[in-house]
Amino acid sequence: MANQARIPVVVIGAAGKMGREVIKAVASAPDMTLVGAIDTTAEHQDKDAGELAGLSEPLEVPITNQLESMLAFAAQEKQPGVMIDFTHPDSVYNNVRSAIAYGIRPVVGTTGLNPQQIQDLADFAEKASTGCLIIPNFSIGMVLLQQAAVTASQYFEHVEIIELHHNQKADAPSGTAIQTAQMLAELGKRFNPPLVEETEKIKGARGSLADEGIRIHSVRLPGLIAHQEVIFGAAGQIYTLRHDTSDRACYMPGVLLAIRKVLQLKSLVYGLEKIL
Ligand SMILES: NC(=O)C1=CN([C@@H]2O[C@H](COP(=O)(O)OP(=O)(O)OC[C@H]3O[C@@H](n4cnc5c(N)ncnc54)[C@H](OP(=O)(O)O)[C@@H]3O)[C@@H](O)[C@H]2O)C=CC1
Ligand SMILES: O=C(O)C1=N[C@H](C(=O)O)C[C@H](O)C1
């Protein structure tokens, strides 16, 4: 495919665990080309993004911390550009606003945006008539788990979520667990009616309380990547749904799909299940 016809992609968080994986995936996609690799880590400035990601050949795209100038550069490409964000909950909101301001479509993997921030970004994307995707989890297995959980929640009154992640994760609960709880809460029924008055002898023992009485428990340990259980209970039975990741490559088909789909959108869409 001629270079002009490829989707120009900017990766922000390029030196991180997910950013490196995305760079490899974009480099191997026949319809995409990496035009920018942004990361604030001082020790990685000016390194070749491909080499940093572990590719045998350089991509001739240096890591830079200059977001605005990189967005301005991408905006000059003939094809509409996409920025994929895997950074940090503290920076993602401003990154996305900047991308939209330059006409670059954001695909957001970073979790930790609060509901007000998501609404603000939706309003901003709508006004700019620009596609934007916020995807708390890019793996197909998690979409299937969530669908099964929604089905089960029609028949169970008691449910708790346990999410388990590596201990370099900044936000808790995970974006995926929050989204899963939201999906169950959308049914409009209250879960976990109390049978006794509970006392937490140590604060937080019963986890965090999401909408409609759904509890989320967060585990952080080295050795984990990303895992989630949704546990339903009823008299005499337990129904457990579990998803495990063993390699961040599991997110890449979803990431590439999102890069292609965001170009067809004119507003903000939340969740991988909406674009499958
Ligand atoms: N949606 C999904 O399917 C998935 C989402 N995630 C989410 O993606 C995010 C990133 O995860 P992960 O890759 O593991 O994290 P990492 O910490 O490994 O990578 C983040 C990178 O972004 C850099 N960074 C931070 N702030 C900025 C900024 N303002 N501009 C440019 N670069 C910046 C960091 O630099 P420094 O370290 O120097 O701060 C780091 O190199 C998290 O929110 C995580 O929850 C993760 C996996 C899957
Ligand atoms: O930080 C991670 O690793 C992950 N973050 C996302 C989340 O918060 O849900 C997605 C996945 O769980 C991996």
C-alpha cells in the first residue's frame, strides 16, 4: 500500500509497556504508518521508537516529549491521523483535548478518566465533529466476559468483582472493573441486599462500592498482568466468570480495529463492544 494511503498514527506513552506493544503492531499493519512517538521519560528521548519496542530494524521515528509539535506535524499528513494514548490517568484528558484541537482522532486506552472528564471530552469531540474512542479494555475475551456477566446478572441478586493487576498500575479500581460494574448497574436493579449489619474491622475490607451495591476488590502484585473475576452467588451455587491475560499482545487486534474505526466516527464512543 502506498505510504500516502496509510493511516498516520501517533503513539503517546510510546516507551511504556503498552506503547511499545502498539508500536510493534502499527509497524506490522499494512494500512498504517507510525508518524510520531511521544513519551515523557527522560532516558528515552531521541531513541528510535522501533528499536525501543524491540524491532530488529529502526522505524526512523524518534521518541520525543513534544506533543503539540508532533500533533501539528501529523495534522499536515494527507490522510486523517490517529493518536493512541497509553499514558497515565493524570495526563490523558489534556492529551485527548490537544489531539482533537489538531483534528487528530484519539483512541484512548489509558484508564482513570472520571465520568465528568469523559462527558467533557464527548462534548468537545461532538463540537469538533471528530471521532474519539475510549476503550477501557481492548481484549475480545473481556468483551465476552462482560456480555456473559450482563446475561447472568438478570438471574442473580448477588455479585462481586475482583480485579487483579501488576503492581505498577496507577489507578484502582481498574477501568475495566468500573465499566463492568456500570454494565451490570444499567439493568436498574440493586444487587447484594444485606442480610446482616456489616462492620469493617479494617477500612476497605469489603472493597469499593460501585453503583447499585456492586463491590469491586482490587489486588496488586508483581507476577500478575491483568485479570478479572465476576462472581455471582445464590443459594447453593456460585457462578464465576474469569478472564486472564498472559501477554499484552492480546490487546493489539482491538487496538488496530479501533484505529481503523475511529476514522469513521464523528463523536466519542466508549467501549470496544460498540465497534465490533
Ligand atoms: N485499555 C486497555 O486495554 C489497556 C489499558 N491500559 C492502561 O494504559 C495505561 C498505560 O499502561 P502501561 O503501558 O502499562 O503504563 P506504563 O507506565 O508502562 O507506560 C506509560 C508511559 O507513558 C509515559 N507518560 C506518562 N505521562 C505522559 C505524558 N503526559 N506524555 C507522554 N508520555 C507520558 C510514561 O512515562 P513515565 O514512566 O516516565 O511517566 C510511560 O513511559 C494505564 O492507564 C493502563 O491502565 C493498559 C493495558 C490495557
Ligand atoms: O493497567 C493495566 O495493565 C490494565 N489496565 C486496564 C484497566 O484498568 O482496566 C485494562 C487492563 O485491565 C490492563
